[in-house]
Amino acid sequence: MLEQFKVSHDDAEFVKDDDLKRTVAGIFEKMGVPPEDALLAADVQVLADLRGVDSHGVSNMLKSYVAGYQEGSINPKPNWKVIRETPAAANVDSDRGLGTIITPKAMDIAIEKAKKVGVGMVTIGNARHLGMASYHAMRALEHDMIGVCMTSCPPSVLPTFGAEPRLGTNPIAIAVPAKNEPPFVFDAATSSVAVNKIRIAGRLGAEIPGGWLAAEDGSPIMEPSQAPENVTLLPLGSDRELGSHKGYGLSCIVDILAGVLTGFGYGAVPGRPNFGHYVAAYSIEAFTDVEPFKVQMDEWSQMMQSTKPAPGHDRVLVAGLPEAEVEAVRRKEGIPLHPEVAEWIRDTCGELSVNCLF
Amino acid sequence: MLEQFKVSHDDAEFVKDDDLKRTVAGIFEKMGVPPEDALLAADVQVLADLRGVDSHGVSNMLKSYVAGYQEGSINPKPNWKVIRETPAAANVDSDRGLGTIITPKAMDIAIEKAKKVGVGMVTIGNARHLGMASYHAMRALEHDMIGVCMTSCPPSVLPTFGAEPRLGTNPIAIAVPAKNEPPFVFDAATSSVAVNKIRIAGRLGAEIPGGWLAAEDGSPIMEPSQAPENVTLLPLGSDRELGSHKGYGLSCIVDILAGVLTGFGYGAVPGRPNFGHYVAAYSIEAFTDVEPFKVQMDEWSQMMQSTKPAPGHDRVLVAGLPEAEVEAVRRKEGIPLHPEVAEWIRDTCGELSVNCLF
């Protein structure tokens, strides 16, 4: 049933990642973003596209970022600063800067701390959307560190037994280096399903499976049904019997660590600047020898992949593997853009006098 | 449907927590465990009973710990030591010591580190069962810290699309202090359901809901059925459509942080000492002011609890609230022990010449 939600790329336009990145960076510069920051923001979006995480790539996010800059809700030149700091911890006021730009910088602070004391952990308040959470977690990989990223989002998900959304989709991302295998990269919302899958189903008039959504009174819809207009998501686990209290609890953890702990409020605080973030880096060397760790991560990954598959499946995947496979293809063949998206980018470039490289 | 799995306490014997604790400590001492460690081990088990987490209390765990000491797989006087250390991190070789005894000590190391540098993180290899994971996380609360605990267990859970168990139930526990509300205490396996719920269903001949188990060929059983003899658990999310790749990924994270990172192997390594652990403490003061944080945690918890409930439910819970409510009752009325359990403890005390206080 999942296959039907994939947007067909038969009519897609293929664009080289570097061309897309420099074009997007040009648009960011026209929003008043300094060149180096513009390139960073573009890199975050294009890596999502390269890895097949289209929901967080250029197609899905650029428009809203441009709108945010234009309406003034995102600050193009934020005076972001560390407002509290210890050797292993820091808290950042991001001054309404875009999360795709501030979060990598906060992650770099966490990495520097982890180099010195073994672990670095940074919270980010007064923040805006950070794009694909795993981008920031993956920044730790080249330093032989484990990277973590979480983000507390505005409410769209019900607590178990509840009839009102109190939590965001609140994703958790973790990246772990291996030696020859692709790094383990987990990046998932703590809701049962991503909201864009339901939007796509709605557009296609497709039936959605049970366990994704709640009815208006808060009851989990556990049978296949048409996608409703007003979407309220269920936590991972769908209902109490299947463990939704676990998905709900995990979402709460994200809301606390990336929300309350920042001192800038949690997801459901009315008028809270819309996002709060949390990043961390753990130096592997601080716990055990790096080389044997990476060799064992290879062995662990191969063990998972060599698991005998259940009927109807070719193979067992491990987080980060399918994304690495897509990335290898797209770096060579280019990123498939829907013609409407390519058109919108060209139009936007035209309006802003940006050189569109495709 | 969940209610039917609760063991009736109509015929239970009620024992005061302190009497149970000192009796259990007496049994541990006879296993060769030093008195202070014996009391700590008993405290971990009895707190589980007090909080209604009967699966990890005296009834369910004491017998296996006694067997472990008697057959020599658990070391009563481990020469545990920190084998690597930085200001924020440490790795411990627990020398086959019981996790209920070594993990609190590792958590104390993490807390001391967090006092000094803001964050402390300790991995524990060569380890044994740690009881209720949240016990260790909760140790951080009185220091105005957030506590984390994870444990990598022997395989019983399928990876998504897989037909062979590769991961343990791999729980994640986090404890966060509040001011007047009970602390937020999350403690859950990353599998769809706890294995003991299925065992109880099997004993009662009850039907189990869909989404808990896999058939022998690895296919998720998504309809209600009788509990099979050979139980293979599904990850949280049950099947791919409902998000089992998320539960699977979370379980992998635990296996990496509490397994591979210890340097003593992951859950599926043949012959690995059966468990690996991970604890962490985050000093709230290192990120933001403690008092406003705790006040906001109260506000956050009340916001969750005051969510309008869905039909069929009285109220919305928050992790740690039901456990705190049970604890208040059981501290007053005593811990309900099944007569067979009470009898087994009395018999064991008789055999070991331990003074049974009930």
C-alpha cells in the first residue's frame, strides 16, 4: 500500500546536485542571508534530496523558507549566541535564524566540546525549521563521533487517550559511523506516519491504512479509510494496545529536551517561536577504541542485512542503507524534480534576478 | 482487552516495602553479595514493585537472580572498574556484576561528571540484568538532572521485514524532574509489547491482539489470535505500514549505545555476556535555570493531563504519573505479592537461613 504514495518521477527533470545547491544558495542570498550561510542552507536541503528524503528537500521546503524570510518570521542575519555554557553543554538563542543554518553551527560547538571532554550537547531556542534532522546528526560522522538531533515542533499529534493535539511530529535522528558499510543513520518522526504521506494520499484520493490518524473525537482510526480533511496524527504505535503510549512518551522526551530545556518553551506553548532544537555529539574515542568500534559496526550492519527475510520481502534493511543507495544514484544521475517545482524555482530565480543553473 | 492480562490481586498478600526490601537483601547477602550492595539490589527490585512495574519487581526477577548467582553466571563480588574516562564520559567493565548493583554506581559517576562539566555519560559492558531501567534514570532527579538509561538485551525481536530475532526488547528510560507534579518518567521496551504480557495471555489461554507477534516465518500477525508457543516479538509500530521501522531503528540505537559502544559486543553476538548498559545525566543548570525549568515542567505536565480525553477514556496520562499514583498507595498499603511468590520467598529464606520479615 505504501508504494501508491510515491510520486512518479517518470516526468521528472533531473538536476545535478551542485547546480541545484548553487541555485538555491542564490535564492537565499536574495533573502538577505550572507553567502556562506546561504550555501549551508542549500547544502542541508540538497542533501535531503540526494538521500531521497524528498519531504525535506528543495521541493517541499524552499517555498516555505522563502515565505518566512519575506514575511519576516525568519531572520536572515540573526545575532545568534551562546547564552549559557559549560565544558560539555551549551544553550543557544538562535534569534529567529533558520534552523538549517544555526543547527549545524550548534552541532559544531557540540563536536568541539566532545573533542575536549568526550560529550557535547547543545540546545537551541527561539528557533526555526531545521530541515532534515539527520543532516545535523551526520555532521559528527567525519569526526568519528555519534551525532544526535531532535526538534520540538508545533502540535499536530494526539497524546494517547487524548482528543487534542499537544505534540509535534518531534523527530529523533542519530548517526553512527561504520568502516566500510554506510553509516547507521536513523531519522524518524515520533508520530505513526509523516503528515506529507497523508497529504499525498489526499491528493491522490487514495485510501490510507488504519493506525495513521484519529477521528475528530480523538478515537484512533484503525481501519483503512479515505484521508480526512482535518488531519490529526497518532503517536508511533497508533493505539494503546499497539504501544502508542511509547510513541507518545518518546515525543514528550523530544518536547522536553528540545523545548523545555532550551528555556524558550515547548511545542504547545501559544506563541512560542515555532521550533526548539537539541543536538549532541559523543566521541567514540571517549568510550572505546575507534577502529574496532567501526569494524564492529560493519559486522553489526551486515548481521542485520543478512537476516533471513520474511515472506514478500527481498532483504532486511538497516537505517541509513536505503538513503546511501539513493544518494549514490542521485549524485551520478541528478536529483529528480517535479516539473512544477523546477518551474517554480525558475520563476523565483527570474523574479529575484538569480542565475538558475538548470 | 489489556485489563484481562492483569493478574488478580484479590488473593494477594500485602507486604510493607521495607520488610520486603530487608528480606530480599538478606537473600542477596547469602548469595555472597556484600551488605551494602545487597540492600541496593533489593531497593531496585522493591521500587519496581512499589511503582506497579511488577514485571521487574521481586515476583518476576528475584528467582532468576538467585539462579544466576548459584550457577555462577553472576559475580557476587565483581571487581568492576572504569576502563576509560574523560571529563564527560566513562566506560565500565562490570566484571559480570548484577546490573541492578553496578548501574546505580555508574549513574553516580555520570552524575558527578554532570556536576562538573554539565553532562555525564557512562557505558557498562560485561554486564548482567539491570532491573527496572527507570530506577537508574531516576537517580538523577534529586540532583536536578535529567537521567537516561538504556540496556541492550539478548535477541527476541525481529527487525522489520526479517524472520529471525536480532534485537532485544532494548528499553529506553528517561526521568525529568518537575516541581510539584510527579517527575516525568518514561520507561519502555522498543518492542511492540513486553514479553511477559504474552506469557500471561498464554497462561490464561486468552486471545492476544494483532500487532504484537510474528508468525514462525516472520510475518507480522495483525489479527487477534491465540498466543503461540514460540514467541517472537515485533518492534514498536508492529509492521512497516504502522511504522515498525521506527521501533526497529530505536532498538538499534539502544543496541549500539549500550552494546557496540561498550566494546563488549551487541545483543546478537553469540556468547556475549548477556547485557550491555548505558546511563547519562544532564545537569539542567548547565542549560537553563533550574527553578523556572521545574515550574515549566509542572505547566507542561498539567497541559498534557488537561487534554480533552477521547471517547471511552477518563483522562490523559503522562509518563510517570500512574506509577507515582500506585507508589503512593503501595507505600501505605503494602506491596501485593501473589501467594505463590510469598511462599517461594519464605521457602528460600528457610533454606538459606534468612530472617523473612513477613
